[in-house]
Amino acid sequence: MNSVNKKIDWFPYLLLLPATIITLIIVAWPLVETIRLSFTNTSLSQTFEYVGIDNYVKMFEKKFPSVIARTFYWMAISVSLKMILGIIGAVLLNAAVPGRTLFRVLIMPPWVVPIAIGVFIWGWMYNGQFGMISGLAQRLGILSGPFEFLAYRNSAFMSTIVTDVWIGTPMVTVYLLAAMQSISPDLHEAAWTDGASRLYRFRRITMPLIMPAVATMSLLSAIWTFNSFDIIWILTEGGPRNATTTMIIDTYKTAISRFRYGEGSARAVMIVLFLSIFSAFYFLMVSKIAKKSTA
Amino acid sequence: MINKYRWWEYVLIYSGIALFLTFILAPFVEAFVVSLRPLDALFSIPYQFFTDEMSFDAYFTMWSSVPLLFRYMVNSFFISTAVTVLALLAIIPASYAFSRFEFRFKNSILAAFLAINMVSGAVLIIPLYKVMQQLGVLNTYFAMIAPGVAFVIPTGIWLLRSYLIKIPKELEEAALVDGAGRIYTLIRVIIPVALPGIMVVAIATFIAAYAQQFIFALTFNSTNELNPLPVGLFQFFGRENVVWNELLAASLVGILPVLILYVFLQKHIVSGLTAGAVKE
């Protein structure tokens, strides 16, 4: 008569109920709804029709492929810069020099401060007439006159990347620093007694051991960069002449600024598709690393 | 010794750190200096880093140039606090379930929650906008609070779960033997013991909620009195003649609460935020 034991214990599910309800309403249902809307011509009017894959066809006939290419280009440059700076930063902050505790505190502000507000400051710095960057460059003789960084296609593209790198680098640095500190000091000491130089130890001990952290962080960083909205919207709203229009910005402009919910949804579905691919890679990598470390 | 550096290595390390910190901190220094300079000095050519007549004037005049400034700050605080409280009501029981109980689909459910971290509010903005429209809650605090809650829950669960796992099981077993109910045990035994962990999660959640306000407020709210600081200031940012010293003074005052929280609790916050990057 141990049917009591076989009965499902509902208590843990009960505990999960609030989080699950919120998630279903705010994330899961809108996700499904986005897919449904992407097959409709929903706009501001009350009526809508199902239009099959029209939105997708239209989207690819227009400039969408170039938006995808631009998004990946933007992401690739930004993530590489963040990783390079992050590794350099972690190495520097890992050095046993006086003051390093303070330095570690000082690198974090871009990350904890609300993104929008940090970007306001960059908006000032990119100002061509009076901003710091243009001003300093003129003083140093790099620029011969005022240069409006956000007004030209290439410079606007690079400027939004620089700001994104500024916001993202602290996180990468701290994460890689944590990975470096989890390396057993015995390894370094053993190599040191054998006469291995610092550079040699970095190449043969530090780098291989932080590689999993570098890989996971690159993917995570790619996902966040892909989702990045505030920086571009505040600095350029996707301009000039679409030079900084990434997929997220394109979706927002189509749906919220032009009220074409159906076409916007088709774009959002494409984003979700790409994000799922990244996430699949990410989870695969994390589980692979977990398996390796237990084996 | 292994950690002994030669003099040129010290020079190399310190100049590297100096360069790195310059990139990170220069915008803040510049913002502060600009907030101290009179507007006509800012608009002088050639560019000058300092001006003779530095003053805190902008910090007083900004309240009248941006009449709703104080309101924006209160709104930002209110929205973040509401998001934090609501999120905790979901995070605490959920992380208790993940840390203490064995149940079917446990790992899949946890993975599903963590997968939310991969999408942002911007991706789901269209259906969310339509829902808010249909519920008639556009231009209310609710529209800015509710979506925010969902996006801070996953990291919160992840953080608090790893904290709760470390609390010995004997504690609640004793309470249960004494005849206490399970919900009573959670509220009266577990929560008090886990309070330090809950505080860390609350602060990390607050900072995240403070940071993510922009897009929800920009999209779901057009009532200026309800705007949080980032969107409130954004209107001034887009103008033809930006009053830069006041805008940057207001920005700095707006980020002060988060910076103070950070300075005092930086150790917990750093470990808290990096844990969001999933490592077991």
C-alpha cells in the first residue's frame, strides 16, 4: 500500500508557478504570436488577413539580405574587439601588482550604469563641433577640421561599435579574469621552477586553460551584441542612410515606427532563428566543457 | 619569486592598465568636466578640456530646464523597485524548487528558463505592444514593469539556486519534523537564513531592471510624467540645441544611485553578474 509514494509531489511545481506564469505571458506566448503575426498583414487597422509567406518573400526582395550581412559584420567586429580587449585587460588585472583590487573596481562602471545614459555621454563625445574626440584629434593634428562622427556612414558604423565595445568589455574582462584565477598556481610554479619564461607560461598554461571560457564568452557576447538596441537607437536610429541598421533596428523601425506589424514580425522571426542557432551552439559547448571537466 | 617583476615589466603593466582604464573611464571624466563648464565655453572652438570658470551651476539650473527631472528619477526608481519585488516573488520559490526537490523535467525546465536570457525585449516588442494595447495599459507604469520582470527572472533563479544549495537540508527537516507546513518552512526557516543571498539577487536584479528600462518605456509609454530617466532625457538628447552641460549633469545624478550601490557591494555584484553567464 505504498501508493502514497508513487503519487506525484506537486509542491515543486507549485513553487515554479509564479515564474512560469510570468514567463509564459511575457516570453513564450509573444514568441508564438510573433510567428503567427509574421504570416499576416497586420497593421494599425482592425482587420488582417493571412498572407502566407508574402512577408518573407517581400523582405528578401528588399534590402534585407544586406541588413543581415551588416548585422553580422557589426557583430563580428564588436565581439572580436571585446574579446581582444577582454583578454588583454584580464592579463593586466591578473598581474600581482599593488593597486589591482582598486583597478578591478574601476573597470566596471560602463557595465553597471544604464546603457542609455552611458550612450548619452558618447553622443556628446562624437559631436563634431565641440566633442572631445573631434577636438583632441584636431589638437593633435589628426583631423584638419571638425568631423561629425555620426553623420557619415563608415564613421557612424565604427562609432556605434566603439560604444558597444566600451559597454561590453568590462563583463568579458571580469569573466576571463575569473577563469584565469581558477587556474591552479601549482602549474605556474612547476613551470617556473623548470625555467619557463612568463610569455611561455602564458602561451602554454594560461591560454589553453582559459580557452573554454573564451569560447563560451564569445558566443554569449555574440548573442548580446545581436540583441543590442539601445546603443544604435540613441546614437543614430539606424542612420545615416541605414548604415547602422541592424536586424533589431530594422525590425523596430518596420513594426513600431511604421506600424507594419506583420512585416516586422517576419523580421523578428529571422532574429529568433539566428539566436536559436547561437544558443544551440552555446548549450552544446557548455555541456561539452562540463563533460570534459568531470571526465 | 615567481611574482616578482623587473622594473620594465612594472612599467609595461602599469601603462597597460592606465591605457585600459582611460578608455573605460574617460567618458565619465569628460561628462563630469562638461557638467561643470558653462555652455558658451563648451561651444568654443578650438576645443578646450578645461575652462577657467568651472562651477556646479548646471546641477542647479537643470531642475528648471528639465522640469520633470525629479519625476523621471523617481519613476526610474519606482519601476526598478517594482520589477525587483515582483521578480523576487517568482525567483525565491522557483530557486527553492530547483535547489531542494527532485521532480520530472527539472533540468529541462531550468534550461528553458535560462534560454530566455538569449532573447531580449526588443525581439518580442511587437506582440508585447499589441498585448499592452489590447489590455489598454499603454502609457501606464504597468506596461513598463511587467515585461521587465520576465527578463530578470532567469539570472535571479540561477544565482539564488546556487546560494540555496549550500544551506544544509537538516534545517528544514527539523522544522518539518516539528510539524511545520512546507510553505511555512520556506517562509519562516529558509528565507531568513538565505537573506544575504536574497539581498545580492535583489541588488543584481535592481541594477538589471534599471538598465533595461529604455526600450519598454520608449515603446509602451508616451506620457511624459511616467517616463523613467533614460527616456526622459532622451527627448532632450535629440534636440537641435542640446544643453549639454545640464544633460550630462542630469545623467550623472541619474547614475549615482547605481554607482553607490556598486561601490559598496561591488564584490557581490561582480560575482552575481558573472554567474549570469552560466558556469557550473
